[in-house]
Amino acid sequence: MVNVDDAIIAKYESYGEHFEILVDPDLAAEFRNPDGEDVDIEDLLAIEEIFKDSKKGDKASDEAMEKIFETTDPIEVSKQILEKGQVQLTADQKRQMQKDKRKLVINKIARESINPQTGLPHPVQRIENALDETKIKIDPFISVDEQIKTALKKIKPLIPIRFERVKIAVRLPGSAAGNAYNAIRPFGEILKEEWQQDGSWIGVVEIAGGMQNDFASKMAEISGGDAETKAIK
């Protein structure tokens, strides 16, 4: 629990009523981040009180809370204030959150998309350069998936790009086959598999198009360079 002196104000107004709570700035930012970790309300509150004016110490009335939130429970009211209201984040916090979210957007686009002209992934730097050129603004409080939809519309006129899943045929020698499942699981789904008489393993794996190079590198790593991978139609 953050000290009151280090807390920031989260506020919400509705039907002429004003509510404020004192919260940990970092945990409040994490709570409002749709791609962040789950945060317990009790952990981010400096004090379990709902204020009308926190600077004056004026508490919100039970009548006002019941009217707007249909409850007087400070935890439930605080949750609604954080979800619906405004949090006075610092400028540094906003910049860092925007930077982190932008990186997530770029990496996911690079990981899951391909250049349809070549069938190969786009380098991360190419995606980043395209976003720079569009001057698109990343909102730290909107989910990565939602912002990817907007980003793709902006960069499609600049670079050929398409989200696509591809099928990869894989052959691993017997010495590496035992590690196949754990190594493949983070990339995608095994659609077919078969053990050969010589102990080797062959399979067909479906993965995001942009992960082809990483997948081939991982198969080479677990097999000592003896893996065979090939994109198939």
C-alpha cells in the first residue's frame, strides 16, 4: 500500500457528483492497462476511503455513492472510479506507458504478419519505420489488438502486409524428437505428426506467419542444426 503523500488522485464525476480516491501511481497505471497484469484494488489504494475532495479530506456521502455506484463498499466504488474515471498520471509515466505499448504493437505485427509478395516476415525495423511515417499515436490505455487494427490500416499503403498463419513441415532427428513438443508449443499447433522407423519425428505445425524465421532457428537449436523445416501450402 502506497503512502498517502506519494499517492495520486483518481477521480470520477457523474450527475453532478464528484468522487476521488488516492492510489499508487504505478499500480493504477497497470490496473488501467488492458494488456497489463491483474492488480488487486486493495494493493493500489493509499486509504480505503472515497472522497468528495481528497485535498480537503471531505468524504463522499453514502447517499451519493449509492446514487451513482449502487453500493457504498469502498473497494467496489474504487474499482468503478478507476474503470470509468480519470487517473492523474505523471508525464514520465504516460511517456513510458506509451513507449511500452508501442513496442508491443510493433512486435506483435512483426510476429504475426507476412509480406504477401514474398511469403516472408517483415523485419521489426520495417514495421517501426512504417509506423513512424504514418505518425500514428499509440494510446497506452487501449489494447494492443485494437491498436493493431488501426495501425494496419495506416501502414498498408506503405508496405505490403497481411496477417496470416502458415503451415510448416518439420523433420527432427531422433536425438531431438523428445524436445519437440515443448519447443513447438510456444509457436503454434501441431496439426499432424508421425514417428519414423529410424526414430526421427515429422510433423506439420501451424504458426503465425511472422514467426517462420524464429521457428526455424529454434528447431535448428534443439537438433544441433539437423532439423529440416519447409513452408507448405
